[in-house]
Amino acid sequence: MSRFETVLITGANRGIGLQFVKHYSQHAKRVIACCRQPENASELKLVETSNNNVEIHTLDVTDNKQIEALQVAFSDQVIDLLINNAGIYGPKQNESQLDKTLWSQVFEVNVMAPILIARALSKNLALSLNAVVANMSSKMGSISDNGSGGASIYRSSKAALNAATKSFALDHISMGVTTVLLHPGWVQTDMGGKNALINTQTSISGLTSVLESVDKTKNGLFFNYDGNIIPW
């Protein structure tokens, strides 16, 4: 069993998010799986049907009204683990022709949404005895690790997420909420592609082990799926 009784996961309909749901459906008492279009999430629905501890909720992470509705729906309920997994890569554009509108859209999903959701659910997290917020970042957001250039939109969004998450971590540790950043590895998903190095099972096995070991001394740190700390 997991130390986390109630787990909320965004972007839960596919890839890493779906694998998180599958894992915690076997190890937690309650799994709140959030995605934009539950009616089209056929595999997630199968997990819900097979496990009476899984419930699906509609959430477009860029929709403030839906975030507020989520906050109202869970008002005084405990959330032990929040996994902000929803994210996008954005356009793979020529670096000399970056589109500001598309860049802003990636920032809205990858940076603003995780922080706004975590803030909206901060009271629920504070009700837990061992609350953890896990924001899904990427090693591509590490400035010191960038030796190849390119991917300015995605890299900058994850670097910004790292900075905003560190502030959130410092702002909420007094409430008993520990916050970490996670790098899932190069995973065989729609985003990672079929040539990626690891599958979702390997990634989630590592990430969930990391989360089980998180305590206040690890607040604000950036972890690889194998448990190693990633430099900023």
C-alpha cells in the first residue's frame, strides 16, 4: 500500500498520467483522475470500471472555472498527493520563427495551470498529515543540462515551472505541504515517441518510489525517475 490514501492526478487519460492511475488504483484508497474529455478516455474508463476506488472528473487545466469547480467539489476533503501531470510539448518550430501566441499557450498549460491548481487545492492538502505536491517537469527545463540548444518553447516552460514550483514549495511548507519536481525520463508516450528509452511502467515504478520517500527535507527538489537529483 501507498502512504498516500487520496491521490489526485491531472492529465490522467493517457501516457504517464494513465499509468499513475493504474498504479495508485492498486495502492491508494481513492484516486481522483482528471482529464479534459472523460467521454473520450476509453482506457481510463476501463480502469475506473475495474476499480471502485477510481473516479473520473472533468478538468481542462487552462479553464479557471473548472479549477474553481474542482475546488468546490472537494471543499473540505483531504488530498494527500497532487500530481500535476498535464502538459504539452507545443509546436516544433524553427527557432528563428517562434510564434508568441503558441508560446503563451504552452506556458498556460505547463507553468500557470500546475501552480493555480496546487493553490486551489492547498487547503485540501493542508488537511493531510503527509501531503505532497508533485509537478511534472522535464530535464529539458534544466538550464545547466542544456548542451544542445533548441526547443526554446518547451525548455523555457519547464524552466519557468521549476522556478514557480520552488516558490510554491517555500510558501506552503509551513502548511505541512511538501512540493517536488519530477522528471519521468524519456518515455514511450505520444509526446516522447516510440524511440524513447523507457516505457511508462518503468517510469512510474521509479517516480512512485521517489514519492514514497519524500519528506520535508526534500521540499523544492527536482528528481529524476531513478531518484537522482537533477541540477537546475
